[in-house]
Amino acid sequence: MLNRLQSLLAQAELDLSLDKQVQLIQLVEQLNKWNKAYNLTSVRDPIQMVSRHIVDSLVVLPHLQGQRFIDVGTGPGLPGLPLAIACPERDFVLLDSLGKRIRFIRQVSHQLGLKNVTAVQSRVEDYQPELKFDGVISRAFASLNDMLNWCGHLPKPDGRYFALKGQYPTAELADLPAQFEVEQVIRLQVPEADGERHVVIIKTRG
């Protein structure tokens, strides 16, 4: 699995130290173990998890700006856990409404010694953070419109929304609420991905 991860990281032009690579493999092993009992992901094969969950999460890394992030609708910690492993100097809140997912995130964060992860069980619209975020990240969570409506209370005034999408979301971009503007839509290069990947970076109009 480590060889597989190293090959995919090289293809994606992502440079991570060996200890971080080992932690990412440990994350896959735990996800595979928990998945048998708790059905956290439809991906059953650990080798597939490396590409479809780990590398697919990490490709947004070069485009993140800031120090403090929230991953909304994180599921089993994707993309939040891979990003937290890759960036120990940044802080990540991982939010999901399902208890089994949050239990998994807390357990694996403890096992891997991740000090920069806070797992929160809540609906996103009910969560009131003490500190606002530089970035709000979502992956396969909701439409852009829903994301902005539900998460509008989370970023700092100059914060950004990072929405990870498959195909270029033409219809969703046309339907954006007036108080928001698209800063960039970037095509992400995910080795061996089935289909396109994009990140849509949105900010509030100043």
C-alpha cells in the first residue's frame, strides 16, 4: 500500500515526508477495519481507498489558504483527516451529524496522535464555533447554494469556501447567491480518478 501511495503522490506532484505517508496508510488500515462493522464508506478495497479517499482528498492541498479550517459533512474524515496529517501546523474541525463517523474520527486521531483535529457531532446549521474559520471545506456534501446557505456563519469575513466537486458545476455556479463571488475554479489532477475533479473557491463579496 505504501508503494501505491508513493506512486500516486508522485503523479499528483505532492511531496510528503515518509512519516506522514505511514500515517496515511495507518488511516486506511483503520478505515478498512472499521468499515467492516460500521459501513463508513462504499469503497471496500484498501488499495482503492488510497487513490479514491487519500490522494483524492490531498489534491486540494496546494490551493488552501489560511490556518484554521472546517470540513463540513466530513463523513469518515474525508478530506479532513488526510489534510490534517499532511498539515500538522494547521487546525481542522471535522463536522458530521452521524455519531459512528465522529467516533471513528476521534479514535483514529487518538491512535495517530493527531493534535490538530477536533471532531464535532452536529448539523452544520446548528454549530456555532467560538472562532471563525479561514476556510470551509466540503467534499460531495451539497450543492454550492446549500453549502453557502448552511455554512454562511462559519468563515471569517475574509474566509473562503473550498467546494470539492466532480465535473465543472456549470448550473450550480449560475445559481450562486448574489452576496458571493467565485474566486477560482481549478481543475484538479487526480491520478487514476474516474472522471473530473474540481475545487470551487468562493468568497463573500466585500
